[in-house]
Amino acid sequence: MSVILLGISGSLRKDSGTEYAVREALSAAQEIDGDIETQFISLRNKKIRSCIHCDMCFKKNSLCVVQDDFQEVQEAFLKADGYIIGSPCYNMSITPVLSSFMS
């Protein structure tokens, strides 16, 4: 049975150390088990809004109704069986785009 592992880089820099680390972790996972299918997504240049707590996801029993770049990565996120998420540390926290993605 194939397992889908999704790597997500929250770095805002092109060719960043975070992106490299996530890609290396995905590669290592494939070396351990050839049945692991990997996919990589960078949040760099993605416009993902923070949750506005409109509760439409609950009222409509649906995914987020806010239309932004999250819809581009939503399908891959929902299909994945596991995640490797990387972020540089900005002001003692993850990047704003990764925080919005997670909310």
C-alpha cells in the first residue's frame, strides 16, 4: 500500500535552507521505503489569508470559503497521509504564511 508524504516549506526565500531540509527529509523517507510517494510544496509567494472565524466551514460542512492560494495546495494536503513541515524561525515563531496555512 502506497503512503503519500507531503513536504511543506514555509520559507519565504528561494532555495532556502528550510526548503533544502524538507526536500532531504522527503528523499530520506523514500530511501527507507520505496512505497512512499512524496510531494513538495513551497508556500513562498503564496497569498494565504488568516482565518477570519466566519464559521462558514461549520455552517456549510465544507472547507474554507475564503478564496486565496490555499485552494492550490488544499487537495494535496487532504490526500496526504503524513507531513514534513519546515519553517525558519521569525521572531521566535513560524513564518506568517505557514501560520495562516495552518489556521
